[in-house]
Amino acid sequence: MKAEIVKFVREACARYGMEAIYIPDGDVYSLMYKGKAVQNFNTQQFMTFPKTQRMKEYMPLIKIGLARNLNEMHKSQFYLPRHNGIKIC
């Protein structure tokens, strides 16, 4: 886990009431809202996308609806097993 990414993830979690885990197998950071996936990214994707823009996109993703964002209508499919990764916040 990179300290820069962990700092950003903790700020996002505090601001929007999300929780986050890190899965070391694929170097994946997963941000969730009440157990539902909001965004997954790896280190390379994080470094290529501006942090300020990424932070601005979380509230619309949560407000629009996570199921609609992922083009699925069955909300129960998006619950992630939280025990599979290292809890960040």
C-alpha cells in the first residue's frame, strides 16, 4: 500500500462516509458505501487520474445509485466480501 493513496482514501472515506479495503493480490483498492462498490482502482490507475477530479466524482456516484452506475438492476450483486482484503478505513 502506498502512503499517498492511503491518505487520499482515508480523506474520501471521512468526507463521504465510505469504507475501503486493499486487496494485495491484484494491488486493488476498493471503496464501498454500505458494502456496495463505488470504485475499484489499482496504483497505476490512481496515478494517471487527477485526484481532485476523482474526489469530485464520488458524490454523484453515490447519489445516482450504485446499481444504475454499474448498468445492473440487481443491487444485491454488488456487495463485496469485506473480509478478503486489508481494511484501510
